Amino acid sequence: MTLYLCLAAVLYMLAQSLQMGTAAARLAGVRSRRVATGLTLFNLFATTSRMLNLLYAPLMGALIDISRRTGNVAGFERDLRIIIAAATAGTILGGALTPTFAVLLQRGIASFERSGSLVGAMARLARPATFASAVAAFRPPRATMLRYSPAGLPKAFLYWNVIVMAFWVAGPLSAFDAGVIDPRVTGTALLLSGLITGVATVTLTLVVDPTAAVITDQAALGIRPESDVKAMLVYLVLGAVAGTVLAQAVLWPAAHLIVGVARVLVNHGLRH
């Protein structure tokens, strides 16, 4: 069980760090004046992240079944908090690699435009010289990045970004926890994660993403300085880290909310 937990935590950490690549895609798009192409290349990060989740999900399923059989509810919640801590570490790692991701994506945009093929641009990475160049592109994060002021940014979407990340991380994990708290409603509980992640999805779609897109486009058109995009990325990353920490507090009440709703649904179905 410890091996499964360690593997799941590492995979979740890597998936979370790749999800932070969207920040680098925005910056690379502004620098190259190819915002749409930059976001398209970001899909490479998103696809890799989803592939990691394909490996992560069965491990979590095994942990759920083991905990249900042993009745170790407290132990399983502790495991979930370790997973959330891994999400925090992954967010920090992804944020730290944002400057490097931005450089690589900027080069990827140029390579894609030359070859006209995304597959061809990816194939270039297999060349030793290209790979060495990618390694040399590493840009360690610097404390001077904090000099970028958020004064020119709408503050509301930065605050909502914290909520998005907290509910996004806690949602599926709280459903897992609910399935172990009451094994009689496990199936229903596992499919009710949307009660929690729905808050994140709606907020991301209506508030965070549109505002970030407008700021990115304005910088690409020269209406805003590039420093505004850099400030946005810094504070979105910091907010995402804060959100994963907040997810620790959301986990328990969210799990018990899901248990309550699952019991109502199952009991109502049994009476009819």
C-alpha cells in the first residue's frame, strides 16, 4: 500500500506541474506574437498530464479498495492529504519551471512554423543536439520575479484562482474519501465529485480564464506591457500554491457533503 501511495503521489505531482505549463504558453505566445499557436502547443503538456492520470487513477482505486476492506478510514484520509501535499509540490515545481517552459515553447512555436507539422516539431526533440539545446535552456526561478507588480491587474480573478485550485484538487479526492467513509454508497460517492469540482469549473470558465486571456491578448497587441503578463503568471502560480494548501481544509467537509448527498440518493432509490 505504501508503494501505491508513493507512486500515486509522484504521478500526481508530475501531472500537476505539467498543468502549470499553461502559464508558460501564455508568455511564449506574447513574446512570439503567436498566442493561439502557443496555447495549441500547451496541449502537449495537457495531454501528457492526462496520460499520467491514466496511471494515477488505478493506483487510487486500489488504495480505495484496500482501505474499504480494512476499514482504515483515518489512514486513507491521511493518504489523501499526502496526495494533496504532492499537488502543492507539483505546483511549486511547475511554477519554478515556467521560465524554462516559456523558452522551450517559444522555440517550439518557431520550429512548428518552419516545419508546418506538430509531429515534425516534436520529432526534432529526439535529435541529440536539440535535446542538449533544450537542457541548456533551463532558467532557474529568481527572486527578482517578485518585482513584477499586480497593480495593473484585476484583483478579483487572482483571488478566485485560489478557490479554483482548492476545489479542483479537493473535488476528486473528497469523492474518494466519501467512498471509504461509507462503503454502502461508494459507487454513488465516486461519481459525485462534480459537486465540488463544479465550483472550480464554473469559476475558471466565467472568471479566471477569460480575464487571463484578455490580459494576454492585450499584451500581444501592445496595449499592455509584457510585464503585466509576467506579473499575472507569478501571482497565478502563487495563488495556485495557496489553493492546493487550502484544499487540505476543503477535503473533510467536502467528503462529508458527498456522503450526505450519496446517502439521500441511495436511500431514496431503495424506497422506490
